[in-house]
Amino acid sequence: MSKQPEEYEDIPGTWVFDAQRARKGYHLNAFFYSLMKAENRAEFLADEHKYLEKFPMTEAQRDAVMKRAWNTLLELGGVSYAIVKLAFTDKKSYQHMASKMAGVSESDYVNMMLSGGRSLDGWRSKSERRS
Amino acid sequence: MARIIAGIGTSHTPAIGAAVDNGKTGEPYWTPVFKGYEPSKKWMAETAPDVAIIVYNDHVNAFDFKIIPTFGLGCAAEFPIADEGWGARPVPAVQGYPELAAHMVQSLVLDEFDMTIVNEMQVDHGLTVPLTLLFGQPQAWPVRVIPLAVNVVQYPAPTGHRCYMLGKAIKKAVESWDEELKVVIFGTGGMSHQIQGPRAGLINKEFDKAFLDGLTRDPERLAQIPPLEYLRDAGAEAIELVMWLMMRGALGERVREVHRFYHVPASSTGVGHIILETA
């Protein structure tokens, strides 16, 4: 029971939030969505592990939440617009989260954007990188 | 009859809304962005439309993952502002036009576009940032709004071609409403950007410029861009540009470009903006 690799899986540094990933991330994303309410944000921050027990997600997903392992959260089915609610709960910005995902400091990330953003060179395709 | 008199393409980056709400528009980082929208605000004040159809996407605020409509048409009388995780934006609630929205639903479904009818919905930055950019900070929005929410969060978004065709059906729906109304349509989001993963921060200025050019001159070609090309060449979130094609489809064949603006960056996005009047 499997399918052919999708063409978009050839894009480097990107986890496309497709139907299979959405299926795996359903409860993880439900947790992020719950953080839209101020009382839930407070309850989560008071005891993260206990709060996460309310959502039937995998241990790997819970662990990635606790560690703020942003890219792992993407890989395990989180979608960035939902994941960012965890960053907001930590009083961090979207840009903070994006810089962590990109593996650079926030100021380096801001400077990259100010100088026109990340170039497509070398980032278009994994197969082009290998050739 | 009601007529669509213009289309507006604009980014809806949340940081732009936050800059306005927190009084940062005069900071050097932000001045170029707001300067680019000065002519647009003037144009909008002079144009004074009665209704704005705003094609946008919800960012996991109104819709969680229980139900994901591909096309959701807002039929409510009022749309409250969502708390996206840091408190609701301090902007007025959005007033709808339920009678016209109901008419559009009937017309569109019979035209074989199976809209999801949304009778209660909070609206997020995807809809409110374009209002702020074009109308500033009024006590109440001077226009009635029909929100059209498109799923671009879970892959696949509807294709550019599908959106373009839906735009044409929207034109037909609006023109069959028997009331003298000036209607504008917004296509929002984009332009090139990626806000996830190690490739975050991707910008493709050439892609964006070609898209703006094509919008005016050759939308039929743009409507053929496959989803993969947006994702790969302009960033995972650039797929939002399909919503601009819906706007363009609603304008008819010939348009007149009255304003264009492009700037990098606002947060992680390339800010693009265009105003097209119908011929």
C-alpha cells in the first residue's frame, strides 16, 4: 500500500502539506489550533506534558512540540500556519520560527530578506543539486 | 445591474497589519511598503465601491482541520475578526452582503462551481490586511464585503485554471444582480514566498514580475501554470497566487493597469500589488 513519489518531493528543504501528511498530523494540528484561546495557552505553558496528553498524537510528535523542533513538526504532519501558534504562545514571531527552520540566527534571516531573500540557485530541485 | 469595475491584487502578509496596528508605518523598514500603497488608497477613495469581493485564504483560524472547503463563500451579515494567537487585530468587524452572497451561491452552483456556503465565519489577516492597505484605519469599513475563502493550506489548492474559470462565473453572477452597484474584487496573498523548512525565505523576483506582466496582458497563459511550478520556483506558499487568477477571471478580457507596486521584503514575502480597471 504505497504510492509513487510526488514530483514536489524533489523540492529541497520543503515539506509540502499534502493529504498524507495532513492525515498523520491531524491531532498535532488540533493541538496547535487549541492555542488560539488564551486560557489554553496558559494551561499549556503551566504543564506542557500534561496538556499534550489531551491530544492523541504520537510520542514523536509530543517530543517535537516540547523541544520546539520546528522542522520535525513539519515532517510529522504539522502545517506552518498551525505550528506558528506555538511560536506565538512562546511570544515569538513568525520570523523567529522561520529563521530556526532555516537554521540561521534571526538577524541573519532578516538580513537575507532585506537583501532580496533566498535565491532559487541551488534550492530548486534535489535532482539538479546532484547533477 | 451590478458591475465589477476593477480588480486589486495584493499581498496579505500579517506583519503589514501588525505594522499599522502598532504604529510602525513610519519606520525605515516599512516606509517603502506603505508608500507603494499611497496611490491605491487615493484611487480607492475616489472609486468608492459599494461591495468588495475578497478572495483570500484562511490560515487555520476560521477553519480547523475538521472541514476544509476548497471554495467557501461568506454569506453572513457580519464577520468578526479572528484572534490568531496574539489577540484579534484592532480593526472594525466586516459587514457582509447576505442577499448578494446568496444570489452568487445559486448562480455559481448552477454554473457547476460547488461552493461551500459559510454562514458564520471569523476572518483573519488574509482578508483584513488588504482592507487596511486600501482603506486605511477607518472607524467602520466603507464597503460591504463578500469573503471568498480558498483552501491553499492543504495541498492541492484548486488549480490556477479552475480559479480563473470561477472568476469568470463570478462576473456572470454579479452582472445578473439587478441593483446599481459598483463592485471590486480582490485577489490576495503571494507573491513569491516560502515560510517553512530549511528553504524558508525564498523569493523569485523574476517570477513575480512575469506574473504581474501576465496578469495584465496574458492571463490565459498564467492560468496554465501547474501547481508544481508555483511550489518549486516561487516557494511553497506562492500557490496563493491562484487567488489572483480568480480576481483576473472576473474582470473580462481587456483591462487597464492603473497601478503597480513591488517590494521585497515584508517579513518573509515579496509584496506585490496591482490595480486593474475593467475596460
